[in-house]
Amino acid sequence: MEWTRGHVLGLGSSATVSAAISTTGEVFAVKSVYMTKLESLQREQHFLTILNSPYVVSYKGCDITNEDDKVMCNLMMEYMSQGTIIDALKRRNCGRFDEMVISSYIRQVVEGLEYIHSCGVVHCDIKGANLLVSENNVKIADFGCAKWVSESVPFSGTPMFMAPEVARGEEQGFAADIWALGCVLIELATNSSPWTNATDPVSILYKIAYSDEIPHIPDMFSRKAKDFIAKCLIRDPKERWSASELLKHPFLTKRKNDKNMWTSSPTSILDQDVWNTIEVPPSMGSHLIQQKCSSKSLRPRVQELACDSENPKWKMDFEDQISWLVVRSNGSGGGLVSDDEWW
């Protein structure tokens, strides 16, 4: 496939996401990394090729390009025109979603989680910044931290959305995604961190791991919504509701997707606060918080994490198609690389 790279949609610590367009006019997103930063992109490509759901961003392909004498590995994915669910939140004049909108969004996310979990996959980084919107659809994206539920790999994810058992370094199973879902609901209602007044990530992580507290459930929610969130935020992962159980909860069963509640204008991806967006890469190891560790020993770990990740610089204005750069051309001697050959 011949395609042209557009302007940057998002910048992370190791990957760049750009708009792209093929010679046939198909628009898609391309996540690119240098060959030396290939591991997380490999993992994401692996899971995207397996998963096939209307609630998961679809996989388009992959290839390798040589741009400015640098070898780039490119993962092509479905383009979601309205950016993240946080972008949609930012566009709201009141600064938050009403409950009907939240219910419509969350039902689709839970449908996606039920499917992903049925395939034996744990996403490990559910948060508003990884839920993408296009017209009346919400889809789960960014599988760079995903793993098989039985897989023994270092824990990863975003600290503010970590479940207690993950923060303690015990396990990261399906229930961890459900805890993060509960945090997302609070995020959508308040347009802020699920942990209010969170200024010290070390203290918050320790609180998540070892206190009896859960994020504050806003009073603005109805009784059904509060109960739904409470089912997600049960500290014991064995008691926490599954995605299948949540789909039967009255908070979701009474709602139908309403296309009129969706905005249609393009958006940018929100530059969130560093402690809400920063990801703990697998290379950080599985013991972000060790049993009986002190905040003194924990702080260098979190500071190291911050040094490994840049505060994202997001922008997105797809209608302004400037600075397009042809990076693939069948006439230039570069052939396509198959998925197998890519790795």
C-alpha cells in the first residue's frame, strides 16, 4: 500500500502518532517508533491482529520506512476523527458529561472489555486517553501494555488508574481493567483525576495499595450510577464485578446509544496532567510498590518513571492537511513488508 504521512496527532515518550492517507483516499492513523524502540509496538501489533470487535480500534497493517535516514516501524490503525473520550469531554461547555452521555459511552467500553476478556486478554491501561471517539462510536485503543491473563510479565499501566492488587505487585488480571473503568467514570463526570487533590503520586500509589479507600464517587451521580461505580471499585478483585455482570447492571441496561449526543467536529488529543497520563512501561519492573515499602524507596521509582516519559504534546486539525510527506511509494523501489516479515 502506498500512503502519505500527515501532521502529527500525538507525541509520546517513544512513539509518534500521525494522520495518514492512502492513494485510494483511505484515512488512517499511523503509530511510528524507531527500530530501537520496537518492543511495545510489537506487543500492540500482536494483539490488534488477534482482536476483531466493533468496540476495539481496528488494525490496518504495518510496514517499515526510511525517513530522513532513520528506520521507522509503522503500525497502521483505524482513524477516529474525534480523538479521545477526554477530547469530547473538553469540548463540553459545562466541562463534564451528563449521566446519559456517560452511560452511552461506558456501555460500549464495557462491551469492548467483555470481548477482550473473553479472548483472554487484559488491556492493563484503561483510561480516558485510551478510549477513542468517532461519530457515535467509542473504541478501546492502545494495547501497548496489554497481556494474556495467564502471562507472567512486569506490571504496567497508568498509576492513577491502577487497581490495589496491581499497586501491591500481586496480580494484573481482568478485574484490574474493571477498577480502571470505575476511575474513568469519575474522570468523565468531574473532568479531573479519579483521585481528587492528587499532587504527590507516591502518596496516592501507596494509598491505592494499602489503605481501605476508593476514589470519591461524586454526589452528582444517580443511585444507579453510584452503585455501578461501586461495583467497579471493590478493593477485593475476587469480589469486583466482571464486564459481563456490569452489562446487566441497570445503569447500562436502561440506556440506548443516542447518536444526537455526539459531536462531529475534529478535535485534538488532550494534553493531560503528567500523573494522569504517564504510563509505567514494562521495563520498569513489576514492583512499583513493594509490600511494606516506604515512600522513601518508592519515590525514586516514580521519579524515574517521570524521566522516562515526556509530557505529551498533542495537536490535531485534520481538515488543515498541511505538511503531508510521502513516505511510501511503490515506484520508489520499496516493497511492502508483511506482518511476519516486519518482526
